[in-house]
Amino acid sequence: MKEVPFATRIPEDLAKDLDVACRRLGLRKNFVVTTALRETIEELLDAAELRRAVREATGFHPWEDVKRQASRRSAR
């Protein structure tokens, strides 16, 4: 798979934790960050799909969604 450069800022303490973990485990930062991103993206998408399925199956809408839609309607 082709790789592309990706740069972002992270908190200093997280960067230190990454350094320590990689040194201790003998892993490359790129591997750890790529793995963490893949897992997090998958979890976020799974959670969103579950929320959608619950809404469709039960008609239940989380309060945050109701507030968001109400504010959109009032902004029109």
C-alpha cells in the first residue's frame, strides 16, 4: 500500500508516552500510530453504525441529536 506523509500536533505528554512505549517494546512510531488510527477509526465507525441501528430499531434519538436538529431548524 502506498504511504503518504501525514503531520499533526499532539500533546507533549502523549509524544513522550509514545517514545517510551516504542523504545520499551522495540516498535516503530509509525507502526504504533498507524495501528492506533486504524483501530480508532474502526471503533468510531462501529459506534456510529450501532447508534444508527438503535435509532432505526427503537425510534430512540439521543438528546444530543434532538438538540442539534432543533438548533438547525431554528437557524433556518
